[in-house]
Amino acid sequence: MTKDSTYIYNENGVVRFFGPHGGLRGHIIKSEDAENLVGEWNTLDLYTFGGSSIHMVNGKIVMRLHHSRQLSEAGLTALVKGRIQLQSEGAEIFFRGIEIQSITQLP
């Protein structure tokens, strides 16, 4: 954790719970900069199954999410379906070769 409640993903670290109902406050950032040099294409693999996700950049795991949930009228419910959103935070971005495949388990 850094001084401003920013946590850095550590594959061998302690699993922590974040959220408004008894969880930690703050946010998590990727473990390392696995991106290629400016002007080179990057490969992003995002595996999502059963409420858990693995985010890989150029073959390196940079983030994991376990037991994703959302707050609804029924309370906290597992987040196991929804829309896919491709985005960039404050910069122009280009996509190519997007593939979506069904999986039966996380790799």
C-alpha cells in the first residue's frame, strides 16, 4: 500500500476485501508496467469466470479479482454477467483483433 490508500497488486500478497460495506477504502493498481514501448501493439488477455477475473498484459498477470459483487436491493450479489466495456483513461486508444470466447474455468 502507498500513503494515499493505493494498493499495488502482488501475486503472492494477502487477499484483501474492498468495498463500502466493511471493506478497505482506496483502489488497486497493476503490479508492474508490462506494456510495450510507445508505438508497439500490446496484447491484453482478460479471463472472467464465476465472479473472478485475471488481467494479463503481454503474457504477464498484472491484476486478479476474486468474488466480484455488486450492491443491489437484495444486498451484495455475485457479479457474474454484464456488458463488456473497452475504455481508455485520458488517452487515445486503438483496438484490433478483438476475440471473445467462452471458457469453462480460469486458466
